[in-house]
Amino acid sequence: MQLFTAGSLLAANYGLCIVGLSLTTPEATNILMQLSSMLLLLAGIWVFDETFSQVQWVGSGVMFVGLAMFFENRIDDFVSLDENYILGVLLVTASAVSWAGYAK
């Protein structure tokens, strides 16, 4: 069962990332895939009750601020309802979530 789950999550990661990449820009895809590491980090805190130092919290905050600064330039794409771009962002985000699920 674990092998099937791992294979399914990796296949979902690859497929969602490729389709999402075709609908967004490579820059957006690259930045969004960084969410997978952050999601894995948060899963470690919630699932395994890991402790987090103040420096690690600051680093996480800096990363989220960086994501917000990156996507600030692309808010017009969301406001103008560019459906392809929004769908691409959602697919790449789902790809990052599936990778974090595989890695957990």
C-alpha cells in the first residue's frame, strides 16, 4: 500500500507540475515549488511534534514574505481573471502538496 501511495503521489507531482508549467511562467512554477519544502517542514511540526527555534520561524517568515513579494507583480493576472494563469498556479500548488505528502 505504501508503494502504491508513494508512486501515486510522485506521479501526481510530475503530472500536475508539467501541466501547471504549461499554463504559467517557469519563474512562477519554480517559486511555487518551494512551497513543497515549507509544507514538509510544517508537517514535521504538526505530525511529529518537532520543535522550532526562533531563527527557523524567522526564516520561514522571510520565505513567505518573499513569495508575497514575487506574486505582488502578478496580482493583475489574478484580478483580470486570467483563467489559465490561475489554473496553472493551482496545479503547481497541488503538485507541491503532493510532493510534500510523498516525502512525509
